[in-house]
Amino acid sequence: MHLLSMREHSQLELERKLLRRFDSTVVQQVLRELRQQGLQSDARFAEQYVYSRRNKGYGPLRIRAELQEKGVAEERIAACLDAVEEDWYATMLGVAERKFGSHSPADRKEMAKRGRFLSSRGFPSWMINEYLFG
């Protein structure tokens, strides 16, 4: 309960943390009870995670990969990313403007730097190309 009171956790995250301290059968029983009582929900975790990471300037590819690492089902990830009403391109433009300012890249080196940064943030290549080449 203490772990869930701090923030939402995926089932896999919670299981990993609890297995460090408790027996596997006890952990499975506790996880089952938490799900039944609605105290642990992968859907709620994924929604919160997408919202949080998007607000920090991360793109859909990176968020998807992070949720997969945390054991969230692909259907749930897709649903949460599709439910985001904000335009991902607008998010990317905001991230780029905060990092590089509103001026256009001066040369190929600057374009490559911006492209690498946006790619590491998890924005798709087609979106980055649209930003860089218009």
C-alpha cells in the first residue's frame, strides 16, 4: 500500500519491487487483491504516465517503449496514446523551441543536432523531417 500511495505503479513494477522483500506466492495474492479492489490498475497507470511524460516533452515512440518496459499491454498503450488529444507535432515544436529557440537551423550540422535530440525524445522521423525541411 505504501508504494501505491506514493504514485501509480504498473503490475510488473509492483511485482518486481515486492519480490525483493516477500515470497512469490504472497506477492501474487497481494497483487490479485489490489487489482480486485481497484487499488492497482495498469490502465490508470498508463494514462497517468502518458500525461506526465508528454508534459515533460517526450514523444510517442519513447513513451511507448517505456510503457512496454514497465509491462503494460500493447493494446492499453495504444489506447492511451490515441486518447491524447494534444497534437504530437505541436508538442515536438514546443520542445524544439524551448531547446533551440524559434530561429531556423543555420546549417546541416545544426539540423543534425536538432534531429538527434528530437529522435532521442521519441518523436517519429517523419515528424522530425517535417520540422527540419518544412
